[in-house]
Amino acid sequence: MNVQTFPRLEIPNTLAAGPGPGNTDPRVLEAFAAAGVADHMQGDVLRGMVECKHMLRSIWGTKNTYTFGVAGTGWSALDSMFSAVMPGDTVVAFSNGTFSGIDALTLRIKASTREELAADSLSPAAASVTVIEVPHGSSVTGEIVEAALAEHKPKWAFMAHWETGSGRINDLRGFSDACERHGAMGLIDAVSSLGVEDFSIDDFPGIAGWASCPQKGICCLPLTYAPVSFTDRYIENLRANGAYTFVHNPIFEARHWGIVDGQDVEKGTYHRTHSGYAVAAFHESLRLTLEEGLANRAESYKKHEQVLRAAIVAMGCDVTSNMTSLVVFNLPEAFAGREMELVQACRAEGFGIWPTLSEPVQVRIGILNQLTPAAITEIVNRFADAMRRMGANVDQSEITSLLEGHYAQMQAA
């Protein structure tokens, strides 16, 4: 039998200018590469995990003991958070974009009865789940949440904090307050907001579970650890009702991080085979976040997003997002319908921007871990070049003056 062989895979550097993954800091890559070969129960690996959980509590702004990392991407954290939702549980989920829509599908799957799953295993119509569809490009408001929870009185309520499918920030305060008023346990997808916005989760007592990811605001390697945090109320419910999973059960997961029966213990117990490389990288990314400070980082995102937004608008585009790490926009009317052509041309040049993944098709440019005037200038100039290649009349001198003016004002301030 002939065995096909392939040349060594070489992946070049690209400018990751989309909604995520973000650009990993060299310090994190160095920590990953410099880690020694060690098994998952080696003392330094376990010590690193213990230190990570304490750093995560500081970054999340919480006293929740059940705060740790789930091995994998943000989907792993979300699946862990949703594991407490059992068949027949009443849920209200708010969807205003691609990813909150997938979250809502996950909740429909989790809450479905066997009969409902058998009827449509890939998209079950769970009678106990109500999905409130908010139009693409609009935010979930506190008023929308209040009306839905007052009507349905669910056990669980779900919302994405930042919806990267459309670049919209949803009303976290309004969601938490409505959950408190109506006795719902709130669940939040914080995949895109953790490490970008300055907030403390203990300020939102209506929310029982939080799930994030390593590759966006935390800017770590995509396959390391996705942060989660759960209140005592959530854990009590999970312990009372169980979950149909071992791997993503938060109680089991937490034991390996030295969290047993609601207490920090000196040494965790085996749950899965953790990578010393991943622990080292995650540990360094959390150290970086705390060194910089969330308030400083959040302010930096705001300033640089304003510059990127102004440049995009100056090129004739219509920005519809309000996130500070991502700009979502419509192309000028003369180029409407050519979004995918533009994105593919940029990606072919090593400039990784993204389209939206649902209708209407828009363009998304992100600035994760690109918080310098030089980085923003490169992003803007490369996009301007792409627009000109497509036939747009973009005046480079005008764009250069705009960038220089904005950054001169920032420096003066």
C-alpha cells in the first residue's frame, strides 16, 4: 500500500484583525514553549493551576470559589455552564446574533425531552425554552429582558454580554436586575467581554453562571483554558439535580483546580489530563492582564476603537456596532454585496478580517491585543489599500491626517 506523505506544515504569521482569536502576546508564547515536559499531576503544574484560579477571581472581580478554567475554547466553557440545564427546565434565551443564536440552540438541546430530541435531534423545539429574537444590529435591552422574564418566569435566563456576530453590547445591568426580580438564575456568555471591559461579576447578583474564553480578551493560545465562574446558588442547584456529563460537570472540573465541596484545598484531584504547556501559557496571560490592569486595558480599547471607527467612516462605511474591540460595518452603497470578495482578498494578503456569519453580511475588523498607534495604523492602511484595489476612491492623505490627528490629541490629553 502506498502511503501518502506531506511536506512539513509551515503556517506564516498573519495579522489577526477579526473578532477572535486575538494576537497572542510573545510572553505567553514564550511561556508555552519554555515549559518543561511534565505530567498533569506534577507539583509546579498543580501550583500553576491554583495560582490561575486566584488570578481569575481578581480578573472576574468575584469571591466565587467555583472560578477556574475549562480546558478548550469558549464553547467548552459554555457547555460546562449549560450543563446544569436539565430536560424540561424552563429557560428564556435572548438571541441577537450568530453566537447567542448557537447558545440558544445549545439550551434547546439541553432542555429537550427525549421525545423532543427524537423529533428533531439537530434543532429541537423544546417546549420549555423561549427564545427572544432581537434583530441583528440591535442590543438586548433591560426592557426586553424584563418583559420576557415577567411573562415566562423561567428557572434559567441566558444572554450574551457582547455579541460578536453583530458587534453589539447587551444590557448586563438590566439583565441581572430582571433575573433578581423574577427569581431566574442568569447565565452569561462573556466570551468577548472578559479582559476587554472593566467590570466585576459580583456587582451582578442576578447572574449565577459566567463563561468566557482564552483567545479574545485574555489573549492566550486558543486551546488553553476558558474561564468560568459560578455562584453558590448555581453549584447547589447542580449538586441537587446533577448533569448529564462528567467531563464538563463544573463540580468535577473544579476538583482538579483545588476546589472541593466549596472550599479551596491544598491539592486537587484528578479530573482530566492537563497540559503543562497550556497551564504555563494561561498563567502568563493572566499575569499580563493583572499587570496592565483591567481599567487601563479597557480605556485603551475605547481610545483605539474610536480611531479605527473614525477611519472606517471616513472611507464611506456605515458602522453599526458598539463594542470596543470590534468594528462591524456596511460597505459604501456602491460596493454592497461585495463583502466576501473584500474579506477573501484581505485574507489572501495575510490580513485576517472577517465577514459576519449571518445575514445581513457585513465586515468585521477587530483590534484584540492590537492596542498601539502603530498597530491601528497598519490595520487602517491595509484596509484602505484593499478598498482601493476594489475600486473605492479612498484618499490616503486624508486617512493619514485623520490618524495622526486623533493620536496627537490622545497624546496631548
